[in-house]
Amino acid sequence: MTYSEYRDREVSWELNRREGVTFSAEFPYRAVVDGVVLEIKIGDFPAESAYTLFADGEPVDEFDSFPDNWTRPPGW
């Protein structure tokens, strides 16, 4: 997995509502940046990275903590 340009961007995440489900526990966060749909998948930490970033359905980055310039929904 390669470094993602999205780590350097300011991203405001919202709770993900996938496929008519109120909330997705596997993919809890969603954002749209320059028309690209970003989603965060929760990994099986510590066997995997804590998070995987998907861009338009493709994995583009793995990480264990959110960049400081990313904003999660209140309470998360």
C-alpha cells in the first residue's frame, strides 16, 4: 500500500451510511474530496493496521492514527 495524498489534505469526516444501513461499523467514516468518495475501514488491530483508507472503493493507504488535519464527527 502506498502513501496517500489524502493524508496531507484537510478532510472532514461524517458517519458513513452505506447501502441503506443507518451506520456501518466496518466502514464508519465517509467524506467526499474533489469528487472522490473516501471511506475508512476499521482493521483487525494489531494483526493489521488500525485503519485502511479507500478512495472510490479502492484501498489507497493504511495507518494507525488519524492525521491531525482530519476532523472526525463529534463524539468519535
